[in-house]
Amino acid sequence: MPARSYSDGHPIEHDGKEWVCSDTKKPIDHVGCYDCGLEYKDPAWIEAVIPDKIWNAIRPDGCDEGCGLLCITCISRRLEKKGYKKVPVWLCGIEPLRSMSGDPGDCDNIDILREYEAL
């Protein structure tokens, strides 16, 4: 499913150059965190991926399953409010940072996910 824009909730996609509305293909002015407004293109943005089941429990209101956009700080705040602990997170390579955790499908990451699911 496509991500959703911060400002109006329309489905968006990246066309290789910029973020555009999936329906109209018009450029989107602001793509960022639903809670704090941090822009996706800001160097402070850290790409974080959490398991779908947990994401769907904390995703922004009005977003379809699997959709929405939150910065890592706001993800953490929502997890805390819902009482989640030790949620597996993958930090993806967004310049200037590079994740050391590897691909979510790596054996070590799968073991971490299985350990979490067993809690």
C-alpha cells in the first residue's frame, strides 16, 4: 500500500524524483510525520520499520492498514502509550546513516522477531 501524506491523507508515492499524489500525480508539498510534522526529507528523519501487526495498532487515525507516516520518536511515543515493550525495529539506510542490522529477512533478525512474538 502507498504511504499517506501528512497534510491531507491522500495516497502518495515516490516517482523517482519527488512525492506525488497517487490519484492525480501532482507533486505533494509536505510529506512528514502525522504527529510532529517532521518532514520526511529532513536529515533528522530516521527510517524505522516495525512489524505490521504492531504498526496497525499505532498507525495514524484515518489511515488504511499498513499506511501512515510517523517519525521514529513519535513511533516510540505511541508504542509507550499503548504499553508495548521491546518491539523489534529495523533502521533502514537513509543518508547520511546506514543501518548495521542488515535486511529484515536475515536469520538474526528473524530470531529477534520470533523471540518477540513468543512474549
